[in-house]
Amino acid sequence: MSLHMLDGQRAVLGAIVLTGLATVVVFGIRPGGFEGQVGWFFALLPAAFAAYPLSDYIYDVAPRVERIAFWTSLVGFNFLWYWGISYAVIRFGASLKTKL
């Protein structure tokens, strides 16, 4: 039996797994000391660079929802980041497969 999934669907699955693994490493395992933790946070969850300015703007507009907006945008942007990486890897693998 063969599972026929679109590349986008496979990328969604990959993005969920990669986002979950990055979250477990950063918040569960906590590698390194304080400085190391900051490095791992920005390396594995790069969307924090976009989430922080957005949450600052939201804090100016509505301070009570800033925390919710930060975590929602952090998870959402990182999901999109890992979806893009997963999709690119899947498409690259498919193009190699067709050339062989």
C-alpha cells in the first residue's frame, strides 16, 4: 500500500515535527548555560527575530495580549520557517529522484 501525499502535506508533517523538536530542545533539554541557551533559542527558533518586534508593537497597542501574541507568532512563524525548509528539501529530493 502506498501513501500518496502532496509535497505540501509532507512539508506540513515535517514542519510539525521540526518545530516540536526545536521546542523540546530549547525549552525541555536546555543545552548550555545562559549564554548558550540564548544561542540555541535563536538558532532553532529563528522566527523570534520577527516575533519580538511584533510583540513590542502589540504591547504598545494592547499590553494584555502581548504575551499571547508573542507565543502565537513565535510558533506560527517558526512553523512557516520549517515548512519552507521541509518543502525545499522534499522538492530537491524529488528532483534528484526523477533524474536518476
